[in-house]
Amino acid sequence: MPEIIHRVGIACSPNEVYNALTTDKGLSQWWTTDTTGAGAVGSIIQFRFGGSGPDFEVAELQPDLLVRWKHSGEMPGPWIGTEVSFQLNKAGSQTFVKFAHSRWKETSDFMAHCSTKWAVFLLSLKEAIEQGEGRPYPNDVHIDHDE
Amino acid sequence: MPEIIHRVGIACSPNEVYNALTTDKGLSQWWTTDTTGAGAVGSIIQFRFGGSGPDFEVAELQPDLLVRWKHSGEMPGPWIGTEVSFQLNKAGSQTFVKFAHSRWKETSDFMAHCSTKWAVFLLSLKEAIEQGEGRPYPNDVHIDHDE
């Protein structure tokens, strides 16, 4: 099945990335400022972008190594059944984040948009940790003038 | 076969994007400043990053609609046999660029790196056209501290 993959190296410990992926405070600093519900396996995280947005269920947590979410709910439609994972791997003075948004039913313009947009948000994660300030929604980098 | 896809909307005409994808001057403003050989179908474009880098053969040109390249030469190894395409689609006041780097033999950390890096360079293309200045190599955004 089609998948989106990305990889960024962040000058920090795996634990700093893990915290940014598993807490409301951490997630709100790089994806969307309106994030609630992060927690243990089974938690439903609600990511909101101007009122609406996706829910993800925390499916697997391996501290400082792996975070895996299963999409939950009905929107956006093409995300139903998809999964998101973040694998963390320390190498020298940086931690690599290998990202995957997998199990798409088909490729599409929307999937291509999401691929670029995930890159934007992973760069926001890198900036949030390395520079103390990311670019989460609503201050995110736009890639479409209709956004 | 695995592929990388992206999509960005640029506030310009399809012709402005087409020129940025089919001329040495245009390509040097967003991917690498050291670009030579762009031209008609059959041309070999040499993209150099500090002395080394990939060659691509221009495989198909549909003015203001499509640019397709076939990888040429031996480096980087995982790119052998791959293709890159840019589909242009005008929608309102912007032109969407749908990018694909296809025919990878397998997914890998390197492919994930390239996926994120292509997003960085497509944002550079967008900035070059909309703001008059992109971030081509050697002024590109780094996503790995070993770059």
C-alpha cells in the first residue's frame, strides 16, 4: 500500500524527541497548537486545525524508540485506516526521526499534499527542539494558497 | 514500486514553473547553483553538489504541462533506474506542481531522506518564483547534521 516516508536528524537526545511526540505540550509545539488527549497506549489524541482535524489512537509506545498511532474517527476520509509511526535512532550527536504515514488506499493529489506538509511539520519539530520555537498550525508554512 | 510524491501550489503561471524546470538558469535557482546541460528531450542535465551529483536525461517535455527525467549514470546508486516528473496544473491564481520520484527498487533510510529533501527543494522552487530567491545548494535547508 502507498506510504509517505520522511527522515530528519535532530541535534538532541531520543528522549527529547519522544517527549515531543507523546505529550500535549510537545505535540502542540510543532504540529498544531490545539492538541489534547496525548497519553498512554489507547489514548485518543485530538489534533485540531481551526476547529476540525484528525484523531489518532496511540497504538504502541517504546520509550525513546518508537511511537505509533492508528487513525481514529472519520476525517479526513482518505486517512481512515492509515497509521503514523515515528522511529527514533540515535547516531552520534543527533537523533534521526524516521517517519511513516502508511496504509493509504491509493495515491492522490491529497496524498502528495500531505507528503509535503508532513515534511513541513517535521522541519517544525526539528526547529522546535533545536531552536526553541517550531511552526505549528496556525503558524505553519503554507504550501497551497487555498490552505 | 515505491515512489516519493509531493505537491505545492505556486502563485504564478505554468510557464514560469516550466522555465524553472527546463533551463540551467531556472534549475540553478532552486536545486543546485551548479546545473548545466538543460535543453530539449535527450539532453543530459548535470546537477552537482560540491563536485559530484546526479545526471538526468530529459525524457519528455510538454510545454507548461509536464517535465519528465530519467536518471542517467551511476550515482547515487539507489537512484539508478528511477525517474522524476513534474506535472503542472493551473488552478485559479496558482499553479500546482505535482512531483514524483518513482521506480525506487526499495524503501530505505536514504529514500526517506530524499523524500524530505525533495520537499525542501520544492519549497525552494516556490520561494524562488514567488519571492525572487530560493535556497538551492549550497544554501539549502539541512535536514541531517552529517550533510
